[in-house]
Amino acid sequence: MTTVAGFDDARECLEQIVSWLDGADAAGLAHADLEADLDSRGRELLRLLLQDHLVLRAAREQPIVVVNADGQRHGRVEPGHVRPLATVFGVVDVERLAYRRMGAPNLHPADGVLNLPVERHSHGLRRLAAVEATRGSFADAVDAVERATGQHVGKRQVEQLAARAATDIDAFYAEARREPAAKTDVVVLSVDGKGIVMRPDSLRPKTAEAAAGATTKLDRRLSKGEKRNRKRMAEVGAVYDLNPVPRTAEQVMDAGGGGERQRPRAKAKWLCASVVDDAAEVIAQVFDEAERRDPLHQRGWIVLVDGNRHQIDCVQAQADHRHLDVTILCDLVHVLEYLWGAAWCFYPEGDRTAERWVKDRTQAVLNGHATDVAAGIRRRATTAALPKAKRRKADACARYLVNQARYLDYPTALAEGWPLATGIIEGACRHLICDRMDLTGARWTVNGAEAVLKLRALNANGDFDTYWRYHLDHERHRVHDTRYTDDTIPLAA
């Protein structure tokens, strides 16, 4: 190995820092100014250390035999080929040997050893952009990156880096392995959707057509029933394990009475989200995750839904495809909302009697009498001779209870200790979508929204660090390994 004297620039910078700290200028500064100045000088020292190290590697690089992916040898070797790399310390130059062949792109094996990205920005900046882009707006991410590194990365570059960072998330989860849970635990699956405000060119075709043809009564605001047709539905999925806790309808209804009681607790929660994939595709991902947890189908599978017919059809299709027995349950909270809507058809707003009425009917539904409750609501509306507009929500409630009766088997769910509410998926929608995607004035592209959704789900699952190593390994293969014939050069550092 060639011996090369190096790090002269870094040593000189370090001496300057030490001299400054030992001098009169630093002695007169308050600690806040010392911190700020030393932070700036320290970053430059780190940049020079990295630059000097790269210079040393370039000086020590030895020619090797290089054969491209088509089996063609690149026999002409030229030194001195330089590319810039924007890092968390600043911009450095990477010098390396170029292996050339007429009619073929140059190959740089040293790039593979360093696992350099295609773009100018380092993987360190990519990771930081991905983290900050999930926390706030892309403009806020630009500021956060600059505060942390002293480097300015443009808003569009932050969005692109976040998208590159999310490239391998689907493949990462497809290859994931799960620790086995207790066979007594059930696997709970749930899916929901929420709209995201998109740029016009990122809307689905039908929504874009509706937006283009929409007319409004007023120029500056929407009237009742009018929509802007500017949202695209994002689908969110959740899977978790749960230790069943049997209970009674009375215990559920008395939950708010201040007494302490046992209830099912979710564990090992896993989330996914997409604004590109439709409900059927996200439900397939949710079933994939559930099968990773229970590949032999030895545990109970519970699917919580809100009553959406398309959603239920997709769930049943997945279950049939996988030869699975699943129990589909409608969320109790949605039942309550329908019952409250019906209550205000019969009672004035704020009447405490309505609360008693809703409680009694909820308990009846929990005891398995949903269709009887529906019949009673219709009878009362007819007996009271309510006009069509006044009884609309009462009819909607009755219709919901009848149509979803087969998915309201709460007596079995309570006896088996299963969950009744979709709180996990509702919370996931708020966290993944509302807290980030609904920022004031935000309008999303498909790629930007998809990347942020996937990264937020990855963070929520606690898998970011494990994923990042996986992502870097796949970047090396995608960007470098595929350019060479197998075993031609050692790309591992």
C-alpha cells in the first residue's frame, strides 16, 4: 500500500481552532457566541477530515480488472475523475479512477466501495431530509436541515430525497420476519381512508374530471353540499396482536362510570398507508402483514370495519383467496353515531332523555338485537308522523343496522374478548394524515404524499433504523452492483 502524507488541511484547521480558543477574541465571548462560532468551525474541521480521507483513498486506489454487466472489459484506466458530494459537513470532492470503454459509460468501482448515491446529496443528507420531511412542511424541513448541518438543501431537493429514502419500504416489509405471538392472542386487522388535498395534476381521473366541470353558486365560498373535488383518498391499514378479554354488554356501557375494568390492549401495532394504492391493494398488504404474524393460520383473525361495503368486499375477497376464516365486525362507535343521529329526530338538541334512549338501544345492539332496534326506530318515526326530511337520519340508522346485521355479532365478540372499536385505525389516520398532510395550504403531488405517508408509517412502527441499513444495501445493489459482472470487483468496504 502506498504511503501518503495526508490530513494537512485538517491539522491546520484544528490548529486554527485551538489558537482561536486560546486567544483574546474567544476569551471575550459569552458561552452562546462560543457555541455558535465553534459549531461553525467544527463543521469545517469535519468537512476537511472527510475531504482529506477521500484524497487519501484516491491516492491509494489501485487499478483492477473491470468487466461491465454485459461482460465487456473496460481496459482503459484514467485517474483524476472528480465528482462533488454534498454531505452533512459540507461539499467535498471525490476523486477516483475511471474505467473506460468506447461506446459504454465510464465505470468507477470506488463509487461502489463508497456506496455513493446517484444524486449530489449524500445518504446522510437523504436520511436527515427523510426524517425532517415527516415532521413538518418541506419548507420547515429545509430550515431544520440547515440548522442541523449548516448546509442549504432546496425545498424540491428535500422532497426528492424523501421520495428516494422511501423507495424500499414495501420490499422491506415484504421480507420482514415477526416474532411469534401467543396462540391465544388474536390478530386484528383494520383499514380506513381519508382524503388528502392534491395538486390538480395529481388527482385521480374521475376526481379531476369532476373538479374541471364543477360549478358553484358563489364565487368565493362553497354552498351547502358543494365540494371542491381536490382530494385524493389515502388508504391506511393497521394490524396488531391482542390478548382477548371477555366482558359483558353492561361492562361496556358502564365504561365511563369511573370504575376500573379490564379491556383488550393492542400490542405490536403495525401501520401502512398509501395514496397510490387503492383499498383492495392496501387490504392485501394488511393481510400480508397478518400472515407474517400467523403464517399457519392458527390464531383468530378479527377484521374491524366501519361498514363500507367495498371495504368489506375486499376483505372477504382476500380471506377467500388465502383460504382464511375471518370474523368481520363493524365498529361500535359508528353504530353509536348512527344512533345519536336518530335520537335527534325524536328529541330536541341537548335533551338528556336522548342520552338514555341511545344507551338503551346501544345495549340492545350489544346483546344481539340490532334488527329489533332498527324496526323500533322506524315504527317510532312513522307513529310520530315525522316528515321525510325530519326522519332522514332515523331511516339511515335503521338501514345501517339492518344492512350490517351480520357484522354486528357483538355477543360473540364480547364473550370471546375481541375488540369492538376501530380506535387504532382512527388514531392512525389522524397521526399519519391529519397531523402532517393537512397542514394549512398544503397541496400534494402523488410522489411527495406517498413518500411522506410511507415514512411516517415506518417511523410509527419503530422500524426506521433497521430499514435504513436495508435501504443502503439495496441502494448499493441498485446503483453499483448491477453495473458489473458478478464477482468482478469487491464492492463491500
